[in-house]
Amino acid sequence: MTKPPRFHVIQGAPAPDTPVEQVRKRVRAMPKPPAMIQCHRCGGREVIETKIGMLLKDGKPTGGTKTLLCVGCLLRGERVTL
């Protein structure tokens, strides 16, 4: 039975930022009102309200827990709750 390879941390400079990550950092740093919701991953300010655990009662949807999802991350296939 072979052992899995061990990974070692390489000391030195961090990996260079990609152009996409530079844009994300710039967007996150832009001024905004304190009450405005902003995605912690991409810096986007567009959200979708979703409900989890909905029930059908007499043919109408009821209940459920509301959550906010980032639209930008959702379009990339990531589910980021805010």
C-alpha cells in the first residue's frame, strides 16, 4: 500500500494576482453606504432573494426560510449566501 504524497508549504512571495482578482479587489474597496449588501467573495451588489423549504398548502406556497444569494457568483455556478 502506497502512501499519498505529502504537500509542503513553500516560503516566499504569494502567487501574483490575476487581472480578474485585481478587478474584484477594486470593486470590494469602492465606497458604499453602510447598509448596502455586498458579496464577500466577488464584491457584487446584486442579490436574489430565495426561499428554502417551501410547502404547498391549498395550492399556494407557504413558509420557507428566506436567504439572499449573490447574482454574480450564482451565474458562475457558485452558491454564495449573504
